[in-house]
Amino acid sequence: MTDEVITKVTREVLSLFGIAVAERGESVDFAELSVAHEIAAREPRVAIKTTVTLKHLDGTEQRSETTGYARDGEADRAAIHRLVKLNFYRLAREMLSLPPAPWGILHGVRPSKIVHRYIDDGMNREDIISRLADDYDVGCEKAELLTDIAFYERPFLSETDERTVSVYVGIPFCLTRCLYCSFPSVILPSDDVLDEFMRTFEMDMRTAAQSIREHGFKVQSIYVGGGTPTSLPERYFARMMDLVTESFYQTSLGGKKGTVEFTVEAGRPDSITKEKLRTMAAHRVTRVSVNPQTMRDSTLRRIGRAHTAADIVKMYHEVRETGIPSINMDLIIGLPGEDERDVAYTMSEIKKLAPDDVTLHALALKRGSDLKTNLMLGAMENNLPDDDTARRMYSVAMDGIHDMGLTPYYLYRQGYQSGQLENIGCAKRGHESMYNIQIMEERQTIIGVGGAATTKVVNPATGRLKATFNPKDLKTYLEKISLYIDKRKNLIDESYGFVK
């Protein structure tokens, strides 16, 4: 492992605890904090010795050290990465009297992948929870949650084989840009640009469909996301749905299941019409996302939403009237100006609607969002809840989830999330999103088409995942789609065998 990687891992711990190097002239709490890592042993297994030295402002010095040991069979590189981080995390907590982080040193987007590896190795629930605490210092509550979700997912993951895939369709347009958004979407352009997009999009779709036919893939689920797909005007939306269905939707044949799930993100009421809802129902959509984020009108205005909570309620009932089987609702914990009372109010309003699936997102301050930019520039008041408040808000939301009879079924994390929390999907039995599970656990090939879409191919021989990305920039997508189509085709052919 390079010094650069060790430095990166060490900085992750500093960021986790909010420890920063002061600029010249700023007040400081300590004169110096130094961290040294060395390999203490390699045989019979790797051991890492970490020494932390803390120089106080009065000139006194405090030093502490610890040595961590790799697990039997743990790869050297993985062990060094983990132990460098774990040692420093534990010493920092001890020397600075810091509270534990809920997720310990787990930093990645998909922590459940670790648990699935443990399950594959035959470990039981109790042993996995203990391993998460010992190796990553994950708190008991999070370790139990993560482990239970992974076991819950196992039957869904078993409903696939090497020729079963899912399809992601990216529609990179929105009517307005939300304050917290960092997605690579653009405000809905003119009809001329939309016409060009549809021509390019059709080429993208047709060639992806050809790869699916050539390799004999079964399409398990289709997910139309964005952006906000329903921001498309009605005639473009109808054409898009025609193309998606013609290209990817598979009916059952010869007793075998066809496409079992078809999701469209409808997102927000100002993008929905009854004609679009009828179009979705006619195309056999099984799941629609209606995403209020909050039911406080004042917050909706603050984050740039051009609708009210009453509009969300109206839209929800209109979707129900179509007969589409499942409705998902996304909520964000930690929005500017909100606290536990706002979350309690939102959950009480959502409970009245009884959605089939609710995803709780902890607000992430993402680079590229107006929120992050405005805070950095001092262009807006920082009225975000602190970490302790965010955790209390999350607890209130989870109480609401349990009151609605929903069960957590998938989980992922992002950097810079309020309260060092997580995003968690919770559903009624029978309404879990297969696509959400598959995209998180990365055990199934996902073919991406459209703006900013990602194709992730799992090699059936090795189990290794490789990805290729459509451009985030709309202009590049429109001008150079052939290049990205070839990259996707070559990746699929390389993994599954070239087709003559």
C-alpha cells in the first residue's frame, strides 16, 4: 500500500471526527497532531503498529500507540488498509475523549457487501455482528441493522443467474434544480434539443436491446430514473415509454418469469399529468416513486420545490387510482431549518397515505449542489441540524417506519451525510424493489442507457465487476454516443463472450 493511500485513510478518520488543520491565524485546540504507521510483522500475519503524538498548546506532549493484527486469511493489502484506519480511530477516540461514530470506520457506499461475504463464508448472525464490532468498530445498533438487512436480501439475490440482468434508463432532465441536488441533470431544454435527445436515446436503446438479445439475457427489472423522467412533455414521455417497453420489457414465456418489476421515478407533482399516469399504467409499470422529501411547505420552498405538500397528497391518490401496484416515497432527514418536530409531522402525514415503500435519506452535502456552494461562499445561513439533532430526527423517522409496518430491506451510505447516518429503504412485504437490492449488492449485471447512465457488468466466470459510463454532460452524450455504445458493447462481449 502506498503512502498516498495511507494518508487518504488517515484523513478519513480526521474527517469522521471533524478534525481539521487550521489556517494561519485561526484559533486551534492543539499545537500538533502526528500519526505514524509501521508494519510491525508480516509472519504469520500482518500487524500494523500505530503511534499518535499530540502536542498541547502549553508545550506538553501526549503519546499513545497500539498494534492491530490481520485476520487469518485476510489479504495483506486489505488488512493494512483496515488496521491503519482502525488503529488511528481507536487512538483518536481515546486521546481526545471522542464519542464513537455509529458506523465506526466503515466508509464505503455499500457496507452490506461485507456482510454478504461473511454469509457466503458460512458465518451466522451473531458471529457477523461481533466481527463488525471487532474489525470495524461498528456500533451494535448499526451492526444488527446491517446484518439483518443482508439476511433479508438473500432470497431476492437468489432469484438471478448469470444471464439475468436489469436495465437502468437515465432521463437527465428536471423542471427545476433542488437546493441539495448534485445529480448531473439539466433544466428541461427546448423541443429542438429534446428532439435531438430522443434520436440519440433511441440509438442508445436499440443497441443495448441488441446486446440483450444476442446474449440471451433475461431482463428482471427496469428502472427509469434521472433527473425526473416525468419532466418530459407528454408526447416525449409517451415515446420514451414506448421505446423502453419495446426494447427491454419481456413477458413470461414457457413458464419462465419475464420482467417482474418496472419502476418510473415520477418524483414531484409539478411534473405529473393524468395522461402520463395513464401512459405508465398502459406500459405495465409496477412501481412509481413519489418523492415529497418533506411535508413542510416552508421547507419545500426553501429547497426549491415548486409544489406544496397538498400537491403531493393529490398526486399520490392519482397514482393509486391507476392501479399501479407499488408506490415509493423518498424523504430526506436533515434538511435546512428542520428538526425532530418537522420529521414527526412529515411521518404522521406520510402514514395517512400508507405508501408501500419509504426510503429515508440522510442529507448529504455533495460537491456540485447549490447548498454546498452557498454554504462555502457564505451566501446562505447555515441552518442545518448538527449531528446529534440529525440522529434524533432519524430515530423519529424510524419510529414512524415501524408504526407503518415497513421493514428495512436495503441500505447504502454516502460521504458527508448528516449525523454520519445512512440511506435506508423500508417496504411492506411483497413491495420491496428488486432493482434497489441488485444495484446495491452488485451481484447482477445492470445495463445502463440514457444520460449519465452507468453499465455495471458482473463477469460470470470471475464474479468481478467492471463498469462503463455514459457521459454526464448532455452535449457530449448527444455528440459522441457511438463511442459510449461501443464501450458498453465491448464490455458486455468481453465478459460474456463475443457474439459473431
